[in-house]
Amino acid sequence: SKPWHVFSRQNGLTCLMMLAAGNCNVSSHDSIDLSERVGAAISGALLADSFAAWNAEAGLAGRSKPDWAAAELQNQTASGEELLHALEFVSRNGFDFQRFAQAWKDWADLSGTQKGPGAKEALRNLEAGVAPEAAASHYIDLSAAVRAPALLVLMEQVDDNGLALASREIQQVTHENPKSLQAGELLVRASLLLIRSSIMDSCSCEQRRDAMVAALKGSAEHTGKQFLPLVDEIVSEVRNREAVAAVMGANSQNAISDIHTDVEVLRRLTASGDQLGNEVAGGKTSFIMPAILWFVLAYCSLNESVLASTLLAGEVAERAIFIGLLMASRDGLAKAEGWTASKKSLLALSPLLAKSPLKLCVYPGSCQHKQPDKVWLGERRMHGVTLIAAVVLVRPHAGHYHYRIFMRTEARELLRSHLSHSEAASKDAKIPDDWNEEQDGEWIPPTPPALVEPHLACVARYFQFTTNSGRHAPFGLWPAHALCKLSTTHDTTHDSFDVTLTEPLVHIIGGAILSTANE
């Protein structure tokens, strides 16, 4: 009678089996069973991946419809095996960068699982004695991000910001490119938002889409606002396709096949100027991210979206994992077509008992580096804001010096002071000194205005790098949209970026500008 979940392994497949139910109007935040919802989300990712593996082996050719039950019994793809390894590690140990990096290297050496170029480069670096924090490759894809859904098993113990930062670190074992890390974080944050919301399996297709749009946009607000126009463009394409189908009825198929197929839409979404995208099924983040977002917004159910993605071919497995993750995070699996979830449990993962399920850097960058003398740390506190920066020499190469700058901005004191001033102002209304009750009547305190939670925006940052010859290299960023947003519930933000110089760095100064609506 209790919600339950077990991991089962049979013929190489591991599947998290779940019971999930609900309707469009009854579920509330207080009644959400996180373990049940997380189980459904990870199951969705693994089942979608097993369908990709089944298609690669058995194929859809000559079939009138997919055989979902047969696909469920299929082994995982290489991407699915990456997720399984991360899932088994995190569920037993929590997450710590150094320990996970060593575990991943040991697994990669022995597993025989096919690896992408990024993982191969990182593995070569690790085997050559390069420290884990400096071994990652610069490939721009999601082959490392497929590990990140494993962190969802820590949802009951770690807040979303901590899990988002951990999603970057779990990728950094093999991939360091900021675009890859950002894309992986966006998908993980969206899943977290969906899991913490009402289950949508009994809702209309339009309601489900609205929930997915809200989660993706909410995630983009924290991760990267450049994804917001992409979501809007995809929604516009979806509505255009639906409008054609509604107006033309039985004749709509010809029009859809001409300009509204998945391929044609993705070519427009990945266009550069007048040149339509030509790698829509590829694995680079500039192609795979629009594809993932298209399939979770253009199709109503897990089965429909996974099937459509599979027919696109290309990097099917990486897309499948995140399509399955997002669709099952939103809808659960209770009403997913064809999946039997009937395997016997051969591997049970007990609840995590570690006191510290997640180890992140209080001083960004420092806890990942084994040579403290190669990490510069600085901390400044002004106006109730603490800004911590760490500079790590990643590697010198061919006359260039590659540094990674980690930043941690914490505005708890400033935000609380704004909130306390607002509360005080609403409570301290006093009777005026010249008030005469005989002449003016009984004094009634004014109704206090509704308290508005204070928010801060990170509007700019600036640095000046000085090299050993005395040359200065200034760097500033003042974008059209805020770099981050802070509130009393999310009062800390983390960021990192890379700098390559032709000479060693000897000095750095810099800072950040935060603003409220008025100052």
C-alpha cells in the first residue's frame, strides 16, 4: 500500500519501477511524494533510452507500430550505462567530485562501454596523471550531462540550487565547456521544477504543454536567458502546425509534410541567418537542445515524443534520456502506453544514509583542487553582499595559460534587511501627533501594503587581469538581461568562466554590480 521503488537489472537493463497517479486538479505541493516522482522521472529516462537501444538493434522498419514491451527488455545504450553508473554511485555515496571522478575512471576502464570523444580525451588525461579538475575535454555536447539525472535521488536532502551546481560538477569529470554545462543544468532544473509541481497525467495536451513551458522558462531564468526566445519560438512553431491541421483537416498532411515536419521545423530553429540548420540530428548543444525542447513541447506523451525523436535518427540516445526524463517528471508513468514495468528486482538500492549527501565548494573551485597553492581565493563583503572568487590554473599549453574563475555571490544579509525594513514600515504606523479624536473621529491605522519579496539582479561584472609583464587585460560584461536573480529563497548564485592569456597571471581585481528596482 506504500509508494515503493526498486532498481532491477535484467539482461543489462536497469529500470526504476514505480506506481504514479493523479489528476489535473487534485495534486498539491504538500501531497507530492518526491521519491515516487523521482522514481518515475529516472524510469522515464531509462525506458526512453532502452527504446533507443531496441531501435538500433531491432529497428522500426517494417513495423506498423513500436513494440514498447520488447524495447523495455533491451539493454541500455552507452548513454544509459553512463546514467546507471552515476545512479548507483550517487544513491550509495551522495556526490563528491573527487570520489565520483575516481569511480568514473575505474568504471570507464573496466566497463567496455562505448565512449564518445570527450570521454576518451578525459580518460586519457586521467590515465596520464592529470588531476580530475583539469582532465576534462572541451567538447560541446550532452554526453556528460546524461549522468546528471542521477542527482535527483538527493532531492529530499538538497535544494534545487545545490543540485543544479552539482549537475555541473558531475559533467566536469569529462566535459568543461560552459555551453555543455549550462545546457545540462537547464534540463536538470526543468525536471526539478516539474517534479515539485502537480502531476499532469490526466490533463489536456495544452495544459501539459503549458506546464512544460513554465518549467523550461523557470529553469532558463536561473541558468541562461538565451533559452527563453528558443522556447517561445518552439511554441510558435507548435501552434502553427496545429493551426494548419485544424484549418485543413484531412488535407493538412500534405502541408505538414512540406514545411511542418520535425526536420523542417528543427532546420528553422537551428538556422544561422538565411542558412537553415543542416545538423538537426547532431549532438552539439546548438542542435540537440532545440531538438529536445521541440520533442517535449510538440508532442503530448512520453511515447509520442520518444518515437518522433527516434525517427529523426542521429544522437537518439542522448535526446531520449532527457525527453524521457522531462516527460515522466511532468506526467509520471502510470498512463504511459505499453511499458510493463514487471521485472523482478535483482538490485535494490537502499536510501542514502550519508550525513553529507552533497559536497560542494564553499569556496568555489578550491575543494576540487589537490594543490591549494595553485588556487587563489579572494573574498569581499560590501552592502550586505559577500562575493567570493577563486582562480584556478587549469593548464598551460602551447604558450597560453588557461584559467578558470569561479564566483559565488551571496546576498542573504542585504535581502533580509530589505525584507525587515518592509515589515517594519508596514507595522510602525502611528497615530499622528495632531490627531484629535473629538474632531477627527477614531483613528484607524491604514491597511499595510502587501509585502513584496525583495529581489536582486546581477546586472554586471568586471575584471582586470594583470600578467607578469605588467600588461592589463580588462574584461567587463553588462548584458541586456540580468546574469542572475537573487531572492530570500535563492540568496546565493554560482558562476564560472574561463580566461586564456599569453602570459602567466599575477594579479586580478574585479567585482559585480547588483541592483533592486530602485537602487
